[in-house]
Amino acid sequence: MAVAMVTTAVQQSPTIDEPVYVATATDYLREHRLRYNPEHPPLGKLLIAAGVAVADPRYDPSTPGTQGDVGRRLLYESGNDPGRLMLWARLPVIVLTLLTGLVVFAFARDVAGTPGGLVALALYAFSPDVIAHGALATLDLPVTGFLVTAAWLAWRARRRPRRYVPLTGVALGAALATKMSALPAIPVLMLLAALSVWHALPGADRRRRALLSAAGGVAVAVLAVAVVWAVYAAVDPRLRFSPAEPVPALAGLHGRLTSLLPLPPAYRAGMRVQFAFEHHAWQGFLFGRLYSGPLWYYLPAALLVKTPIALLVLGAAGAVAALVLRPLRPAAPYLLPLPALLLAVAMTGARDFGTRYALFVPVFLAVTAGCVAAGCVTAVRVRYRWAVPLTGLLVAWAAVTSLRVFPYYLPYANEAFGGPAATHQLLHDSNVDWGQDLGRLGDRLRERYPRERVWLVYKGAGVPSAYGVHAADPRAVPLSRVHGLLAVSDSAAAKARGDLARLIRTSRPVDQVGYSITLYRR
């Protein structure tokens, strides 16, 4: 997993969100101010800042414009090596991804024994979506790691509540301080902590037991909020907030709710930005259909495409085992409700941009799949001896699937949907083409198409000329003048209308780069 993530981190150009996070992390380091990217709390970007500090880039804190402008100038206009800076920014997330794998192993081992831990770890380590996003300087894998850690610590609190209830609150706070999408986890983890305290005090008076259980749940919430405040204070101890871009006003129920939360002003401002995003009519793309507004079933459908079949099968079997087998039943509340609630909330969102909004699903599925190992022991006892080799075969299938797509993990689709070569026909954006292959495009043009006239429609955050791609925009001239080689990002092709659609329709596909950019001959 480490080799796969480092390889992709070296080869991939910046994805759409990464320059913003890297620029914000640099601003945290140099200026200690809360100015850019308020829609996401600082902890994930402070993690990225650990790598940025080693890279030590040149940075102009007076750069005008949006956070995107600042990111582009930092990477491409300040004399920095974008490849080196991005690698160092990605390395801390890679380390956190590997540490999360140890949590997955420990969680499944605690629930289902060492064989269950090994099954869970194998499925996690070979998960293409986890590898893809664990190799990027983004926030989706860090928040997932903190959430699964919080669930594991809540489970451990069943035996040692004094130690693990506070740690559950700290892990929950880390998730809240990374992405606001973790907010729905608060009531679930409060209930899990209360359940653990109740279980840990079987001989106590019923009233005292109830009071201590409630206190455990409240302690988790209080500690989580304290962690969020501490993270903001780590950036600026005075908690000043001077946004570079206007923060929208928010009325109605969402506005009142936001104003009442005991969180830093910058956090509440970020919530207003997030709610404003939800009121926008974004375009989506699913199974070849372009649409406006959200589809409630988008994320489940995308997860079916992007999750290895072996993980889907073993995760579902593990969930059944956790619900049916008496020794595993106590673990079910710690494994199933949290990802189910987070997925249900994410399904109501307006941005159908990718499974990264539900990255917790494959991670919790891997932990749940560990329960299959305990189920196999039971099956063997009742003479279903085929269960053990079948589980082994499915884990091996997951490994082979992952190795076959190396190092193109971002556009992965499972075999039932045609593999990564077909993903762009089914999904778009961070599911397949997030701007990551601009460097590979430059290499391909130099190797196979030297001295050819190139036209480019690129959807991403990279600057083509920085990667040796010197091309014109075919949409800026009459179609009759577009001859030669046409390179189109698959996310742009998915939404193509008008002249671009006619260009693609009247061109002949001749090559593809990284399963995310298609080359046409005109």
C-alpha cells in the first residue's frame, strides 16, 4: 500500500482541490492566520503543512485573488518545483493512511480475532479508493481515519471507559476539525460511548449506571468541541478570522442552528459556506446521463461501481455475521450505524462529485468484513468447510484487482462495470478524472506525438505548460480550424455540449492517458 501510494503521489499532477489546501497550509505556517478555505477546518491542512514545512516553498502572503489563485501562484508562479512540493504535501496523508490501516486491523482483531484483523487489513490495504485518496493532499481520507478511530476507541471503552471515553472524544474532535461532514457523527459516538460505559458497569446501581453512561456521552461531545477550539487556536491563538473571499449570510433554520453551535467563529463561517454550496444546482453525471441537481441514489450507485466486488461481498457477509452470530452481536452498533448515518446524510447533499464523500464506506466495510473470519470458525464447526477457502479466494481477488490497476487507482471501477477503462462512461469528476494526469499527458505527447499540433480541453488545477503541454483551446476558434491531436479530460467530455460535443463526435479516438484523458485525431 505504501509503494502504491508513493508511486501515485510522484506521478500525479495536482488534483482540483489540492492547490487550495497546500496554499492554505503554507499560509498557516508562514502567517498564522485563518484566511483561506474556511469551508474546511484546519486540522487536515495542518497535517499537510507538516510536509510543506519540509519543502519550504517560496510564498508571497500578499497574493491577491481567490484561494484558487493563491494555490496556482504558489505551485507555478513562485519559482517552486510543483512536483516536489506536492510530494511533500502528500506524504503526511500517506503516513496517516497507513496508520489508519493499523486501526482497521486492531478494530477487526478486537471484534473477531487475529484472522479477522488480517482479513480487514488486506481488504483495506488493497482498496483502490483508499489508495487513491490516501495518496492525495486532501481531507477525505484523514476525516475517515479519525472517524474509524473514534468508533474503535468507543468499542474499547467497553472494558476501560476511563481511558477510552476521553480518547473517543479526542478522535471525534479530530474528525470535526478536519471536515464538517463529520458533524452527524456526534450523536452516534455519544450514544456509543454511553453504551460502552453502561456495559463496563454491570454491577453498579441502575441509577448510577445511567448517570455515568450519560456523563460518558456528554464527555465525548465536550472533548470533541474542545479539540476543535484547540486546532483553530494552533493556527492563530487569538482566533482572528479575515476571510479572503466573502462569506455568505445564512437565514432560516440553518442560520439559527449555525449561530448556536459552541464552535469558533471561523468554523461557523465555514458552515455557512458549506450550506451555500448545498443551495447551488450542480451538474452530475451517472451512467452516461448528465443532469442538474442531486440524485439521492448517486452515492450508492457510485459505490457499487468503485468498490471491489470482493469487498462488497465480504463486507455484506460480515454485517450479517455481526447481526446474527451471538459472540459478534455486541459489535454491531459500533460497526454499522455510524457509516449508515453518514452515508444517509451524504446522500442528501447537492454535490454528486464522487465516492470521496463516502470514503468511510469501504473502510468500515473492511472492518466489518473481518467478522467473516469469526463466522468462518462457526461455519467450520457446523461442517461448512468451504467458507474458509472461499474467504481466502475473495481476499486474493481483491489483491489481484488492486495490483492490476496499479498505478491508476483514481479511475478504478470493478469488473462488473468494465474496469477503469469504462469508468468515464459511467461517472465523472473525482471518480475518474480529477485533473491528475496532466504530467502523464505531457510524457505521452513527447513519446508518441512529437511536433504535432495539439488542442487541449483540460479540467483540473494544473498549468499545462508546466508539464510540457503546449496546446490551444479548440473552443476559442471555429471548428473548421481544429486539426491535429485533440486531448480532452474525460470529466469535460462527460459534460460536453455545443461545440465541444461536436468536436468529440467528429473526431476519432486514438489513445488514452491514465484512463482520464482521451486523445482524438482530427
